[in-house]
Amino acid sequence: MEKKLFVSSSPHITDRESVAKIMFTVIAALVPAGIGGVYFFGPKALWVILVSVLASVATEAVIQILMKKPVTVGDGSAILTGILLAFTISVQVPLWIPAVGAFFAIAVGKQVFGGLGFNPMNPALLGRAFLLASWPDYMIRFDLARPRGGHLAGIPINIDGITEATPLNVFRQLRDIYSNTTEFTGVQPDVHQQIDTLTSSYTSIKNLFIGDVGGCIGETSALLLLAGAAFLMYKRYIGWKIPFGYIGTVALLSWIFGGKTDLFSGNILFFVFSGGLILGAFYMATDMVTSPVTFRGRILFGIGCGVITVLIRQVGGYPEGVCYSILLMNLTVPLLDRWNRPKVFGKVKK
Amino acid sequence: MKDVLKIGGILLAITVIAAAALSGVYSVTKPLIEDAKQKEQDAALTVALAGADTSGIYKVENEEYVYYEGFTERERQNLIGYAFITSKYGYSSDIVTMVGVDTAGTIIGIKVLSQQETPGLGTRIAEKAYGETKTWVQKQFEGKTAMGCAVDKDGGSIISITGATISSRAVTNSVVDGYKKFNEFITKK
Amino acid sequence: MSAFKELTKGIYDQNPVFKQALGLCPTLAVSNSVENGLGMGLAATFVLVCSNVIISLIRKLVPAKIRIPVYIVVIASFVTIVDYSMNGLFHELHKSLGLFIPLIVVNCIILGRAEAFAGKNNIFLSLLDGIGMGLGFTLALVLLGTIREILGNGSFLGIPVIGASFKPVLIMILPPGAFLSIGFVMGFFNWIENRKSN
């Protein structure tokens, strides 16, 4: 007998929102940052984004056809994954890198677990983590990704041995020199000054905010990303708890530990605007499938992301830690939700 | 009571048999293991003290320090340099290297004795790049003054491996530290 | 018929790694190349066959109360023998397998077969069981090692098999690659079983 009546578990919310509408709104919010990326890094950036999106959509469609499931590429979630993945890689990679990354993101990050809504981790970030672990020599290379008219670090750096790269990378290198090589006494005062210029000068922070620095395609321009995020917050597609918990924690801890050697001397603006923090905090950590649903859960999720990011940035092996911090916190989501389950209304307190 | 004795007796018998078997195996394999280790060390010494006669390398040993002297002739003639072993913790393991220096402190040869760094990244310190005849450490260190070695990221001339700065830096700093220690010892003597 | 079955069951039907999910720790750790997988597999097979035979031999002498310590003593002795011999004869391989050789002592396949099979069956069947299970374990390690070495290093047994233009998927020889490949191979075998039963 064929089933006629379907009853899903509560809550039974009726709303005009659909997956497709949310996805395409988020995509629209990312368009300014995408245009910014193409403007800063040249037409190759557009190719990276296109390859990534096409590979995502194709992978999703092929897998769904092979598994004899309804093909749902029209809902835009694969497109969004493709865009986010492209935003987190350098413009300098060969074009097969975004293609392989997108394949892994969709196939292993999403379809293996049963498709949209069942993935425990953000697929785009999983794709990036896969690429970073597999081809680190491509993924951490930014020396040619010089934005037009700009410097990779936002300011010119002239010290022997510094390969100009992303601002966070230069910061780590400079600080390593500062703390490691007392023997090169001639270099040290120079390094001291360079760190100050990098983290605190007006030009450096301004370039970081606009996005006129080296980095991954879609992560450099805080201005354009924030504009899109403001739109999404106005539409109530993303909440304030995760991004603010996240960025607030990074700001606080960077102020404490981000100085040259002394505590409480880091420049907050430098650490908030550099790297992929804005992109990660507003567009990736807030992913509906992979973030907690409870109030306390979201705050804790944000704080956890912030703590891990600062840990990786300040003491870890990589200069940037947004990707791994969100992936790690994604895995704690079931735990956070269970732990912070709201009290059933009317239940007597024991 | 009887039960305890019986169980204890059986356990005793089995452990005694096992111990006897193991001591037999140990006495057979011990010389083999030492031989293999010796061969490994000899191979490292011929790299570190390239140019020395294979039978002209002597171990100098006392309570606190061990190093090797290399001569071009068997009978301790024509000292070409010294070799010492140095190590430092890299990314995920102790990186142990054998370094050979001439009397002026210039590095003759170097070989990584053991390391367990990340495959494909940190392990490249001991590997030959595609089409190369020398390992990364040989290529970077040979002919340089041991005292002044530093990786490029620290303002020096050793070109660190992309993605494996920590391993590269550990090797470099351990060469400098090892040379300092060696120099202290040899000047004291 | 029955004896033949005891020999072959470990290879596919009851493969220790893919079907029983036993001994995953060494499987994940040393399957990063074919050579390591083969070395580890053969070392474990040797220990498994010897311990199965000895344990089956003494099964009637050992009181049930102390069977576990006795099994462990037998297994640990053979592991130590393997450890010494490998160190002497195959020094390089011993260096790369490192601390996983002594860890064969706690490999659940070996104690598992001792407890589940050798302690209850005669010497001949225990020998066949040990050979079969050991072969199954070795094959699993070599299969995973092949996948990981080819993808992660572009080589098979250290010989380059893919052209120099291939950029190896480094993650495959790192620990996550072990989880990825074991997951996919296990999933593949489950898929075959599902299709068979449908």
C-alpha cells in the first residue's frame, strides 16, 4: 500500500523561505567580495571561481544521478560551496586545484554523509583542508598574488629573507626573526620597526580593510564582506551570536597575545581584518547545517572558533587558523546542542 | 591452596620457557643488530667526512663527548676534519644528523641519521629532489661555515623547504649548536 | 572441506580488517606504503601463526583462570623474536616500522584469534586459521598501502609508476589518508555484500 500521509517531527513551521532562496541570497551577498577579488587579483581569479563552481555542481549532479537520487543542483548549495572554496584559495594555484578541491568538498564533505543537511562539517572548508594537506606548496604560495598597485603585506617590507606574502604570514616571519635571532643584532631594530608599521600604521590597516593586500581570492576585503554580511543580517539569514562571539574572542586574545613579546600590546584591528576571519566568521561559521541551534550553543561555538584560531595563529604551524578552527568546532556541534538543550516549558525544576 | 600452587607452577613453567627462548634469540641477533648499526654509522661517516680514507676514520671518545677524526691516510696522517652527531626536535621528532667539518669550521658533509617528520614535507630534508644527486641537507650545508648557518626566514642563507620551515630550522640550528658544543670541547682539550 | 574453509575465511569472508574491524591501529599507522604494509603484515602473520599453534598445543594444560596472561606471554615472546630478527636482518624496514612492531603484542587480531579460535581447536585447524587470518591482514595492509602509496607518493614499492607531472595527493600518506582509504574500501565491500544479498 502506498503511503498517503507524511508526518515529520516537530517543529511544524510554515514559511515561504526555501533552501534555494536562502542559498541564492547568500550567493548574492558574496558577489561584491567576488568582484573585489577579481579586481584585486586580476581575471585569473574569475577562472578559479568558475572552475570551482562548475566542478561543485558537476560533482553533485553526477553523484546524485549515480546514486539514483533526485538531482538538487538547482537549490544553489553546490554553487555556494564552490564560491566559498574558491574564496579560500590563492589566485596563484593551477586551475586543477579548485576542481579537485570542489570534487572532494562535495563528494566526501557532503554526499558521503547523505547530502545537504547531513554533512557534519562545512564542505567548502573541508575541501580547503584537503587541498592544504595534499598540495601545501601550491596552497601556501602567495608571492605572485600581488593585488594591483598594492603590496602583499599592505606595506612594503624590505628585510632579507622575507618572502612577501599575506599580512599574517609576514607578521609571523617578522616575529620569528625578532625572537629567534639575537645574533643578527644589526637586523633587530629594523624588524622591531617593521612589525609596528605592519600592525599599527594607518596605511597598513586601511589596505587590510579595503582588501589591497595579498591573500586568498575572497578573503582580503573586509569592507566588501561586511557589506554582504550586513545585508544577510538584515534579512535575518545569519545571526549575530556566532560572528560576534568569534570575532570578539579573536580580538580579545589577539590584544593579549598578539604583541611582539609583551602581553596586552597586540593591535586588534590588524588581527581582525587580516586573514580569513571576516569571511569565516560571517559566511562559514554561520552555516545553518553545521552550527548549533541554541543560544548558548552558538555563543560557545563562536568563542571556541576564536580560541582555536588565535592558538593556531600565534603558536601553531600555520600563519592562519580560521579554516581548521571552524572545522574542529563543527564537530562539537552535536555536543554543544545536547548540552545546551533548552528546558521544556512547564517542566518543574527539581 | 593446591590450586594456587598448580596455577603458579604453570605460569612459572611458561615464563621460564619463554625467557629461555628469548635469550637464545637475543644472543643470535645481537651481533647482527650491532653490525647493521655499525654499517649505518660507517655510511654516514663516509658522507660526513668525504675525502677521508674509509679506514682512516677514528672514534674519539671520553665520558662526556664523542666525535670522529678523519684522515686521508690510514696512519693518522693528513687530518681533513672532524665529525660529530647533533640533534634537535623538529616538527614531530628528534632530527639526528651527522655533521663533518674541516679544521676551519667549514662543513664537509652532512647526513640525517634519523627523523620521523611529516612525510612529503619535513622528510624532504633527507631526500633528493627530482633530478638531484644530493639530499637537501647536503645541498644547503656543504661548503658553508657551520657557525653562521641560519635559514632564510631568520635572515640566513639556508633555503628552507616550502611548507617545512620548522624542520629546516631545526636542522640548521642543531648544526650550529652541535658545532658550538664541539668547538668548546676541542678548544678545552 | 572444513579445513579449507578455516584457511580461506580470513582472506575475504572474515577479513580481520575490513569485516571484523580488528587491528585497526597498526592498519592505520603503517599502511602508508606497500613496503611498510607488507613488512607489518608478514611480521604479524608470523606471530599469529606461531602463537596460534603454541596456544592450541597447550590449551588443555592451561587453567581457564590464567589463560589470558599465558596467551600474552606467548604472544609477547614471539613479538620480541620478530623485533630482534627484523632489527638484525632488515634494519631499514625495522626503522620505518618503528614502535609498531612491539605493539603487535596488543594487536587485537592475535589475542582475538587465540581466545576465539586457538584456545578451542586443534593444532592443525589453528595453524590454518592463523595463516588465513594473517594473510587476510597482510592483504588488507598491502591493498591500503597500494592505494595510499600510489595516490600519495606516485609510486609502488618505491618505484615511480605515474609520470613526473603527477602531483601526489600528499594527504593520502598522512594519517587522514588512512582513515579516508579504509573508509572507502570498507564501504566498497559493504556495497558488494548489499548487492549480493539483494
